[in-house]
Amino acid sequence: MNNLKKIKKLENNFDIIGFSASIADIMLPIKYSPNQKYDYKYLFACLYDFINTSTSWNKYRGFENFPINGKYLNQIHNKLVNNGVYEEINRQLLNIYLKKGKEIKLKYQMIDSSFIRNKVGSIKNNNHLLSDQVKEKNKIIEEENKIIDKENKIIDEINKNKSNRNDQLPHKRKKKKETFIDHNRYNGRKKYFKVSTITDSVGTPLVSTIISSKQSDSISITETINKIPIELNTLKNSKINRYKQYFLADAGYDSKKNKLYLKKIGYTPIIAYNKKNQKNKKIIELNKLKGKELKIYKKRNIVESFFSWIKNYAIINQNYQKTIKSYNGLLLSASSILISKRININFSLKA
């Protein structure tokens, strides 16, 4: 089995600040005036420094030789988010990263998701991101709650005539509507959302999407793949045995629909069998990964190293942002930092 190894680290480090500034200058040019203090190089130096801190926008004051008001920096961040600047930086970095050894790096791609705890982020601001199915459920709950309100008013009238509290009727409980940032049965009372990520053979993020904490991983696979910002030539390479691309996922993604979809777009899926609803031991044994597939599947843990790395950033590990858009901008920035580091490394096949 061929494995990837680092063979050379380039002498010159990639200038992520200058690169990001050049894209922002084109997409969202600053209207310069005599009173203008900052250019994009200055602003991106502060933004990338902010990601490395664990402070809030309100308390951030820049760093040595780069003083700035955190509230103003937050305004710039939101402008970059709303104009898709972070997405474009990420896309162009991936194209540079994949110029060398594209087929090698894309040979094994893996997906997984991780819970992000909502610390002080606003919950109401993100409900427009709910799926249509959940929105319909919430409408039904809203109608049911209106009926419960009417019934509770009747109960109140009945209770007025009862002097003994023990004889009084209890109120009916309202049903809770689902929110995008919500608790999950695995995480108790704390509220979360999930980040679903696809990485390449060495753990470089190709795409990250944010999904509701209650959304099944199995459902999110199509949504995540469709948001990959670059052309991977998966279907074209599927006809060449040397360059075909394997897609690795754990049992949470196991379904016939997912496997058919992955084959249709050119991937060779290797997904662990989900034995959750299967009691027949013979069927479980037949569907277990074996031989070559099992060896390849062991590479799936590479995606875990990405989450381990990204969660070193305190502001990524927990959500402090008012909107998912703002959090996604910070997540894309952190991913861009990782991609820029990988641009300086060449990878080759080790026999």
C-alpha cells in the first residue's frame, strides 16, 4: 500500500496575509482618504492574530505594532463575510495547494463531523438556516401551541372558581420549536451545532459546512460534497485505476443512497457498516470491511487530526458569534491558515 510522506519543506513561507489582502482589494476595495488608517494587509494581520486569541471582539486591541479597535475589526470581518471574500481566499488557496501532486493528495478523501458548543452566540439569528422539513414541523408546533394557549385560558377560568388549590387543574405544557443551534441527545442540556468537513489524504480541509446539531451525518454527506469549491475531476479519474479517488466515512454515513450517490459522481466509497439496527450476526460479518478495504479505511482517522488542530483555536472550539455566518468566516480563515502551511510542503508516494 502506498503512503504519503513529506519530502521537502520549501524555504520561503507562503505570505497568507499579502495573498488575502490582494484578493480583498479586488473584491471589496477600500475607499482611501487622508484619514484612512488601515489597508487590508494591516487588517488581515489583525484578523489572523484575533483567531489565535481567546478574547472577544469588544476586548481585542490588536498586537505589537498593530493596534486596532476590536469593534471596528468586527465590522470589517462582517463585510468580508457578507461579500464572500473568505470563500474566495479559501478557493484560490486550494487551487495553489493542489497544483502539485493533485492526484496523490486527492486519492483518499474522508468526511466526519464534530460538535461545536454554543457559548454566547445568538440562537434566534440562525433559524433561517433550518431545513424546509424542520421549518414545516415548527409551523405545526406553532399551531398546536396556539390551541394549547386557548385551552390554558379555559383552565384559568375554571380554576378561578376553585378555592382549594389541590382541586385546580394544571396547565398544559407548550411544545418547544426546534432551533438551528440546539441540544442533542448525546450532549445533554448544552446547545450545539455541527461542523461537517471533508479532508484530503493529509488532512487538508477541502470544505467545511455547518449543520444543525440534530441533523443526521448520513443526510449531510451530499450537502457537504456539493459545497466543495474546486473541481476535483472525480468522475474523470474514476476511469484511471492509478488516480481513482476513495471516499472514507464511518458507520454514521452508511446508507445505500449515499453509496450510490458517491459511485455516481466517481468516488470509490469505503464506509463502515452500520450494525445499529441489525441483529443477524451473519449479515454483520458479511458486511464488515476486510482486506484492502480495511487497510484503506484505517486512513479515515486523518480527518480527526484536522478537528484536533482546528479546535486549538478557542474561538473555533466554542461559538461566541451572533451569527453562523460570522463563525463560518472565522472557520474559513483558520482553514486558510492550515492550507497556506501545507503549500510550503511537497508530498510524494512512499513505496
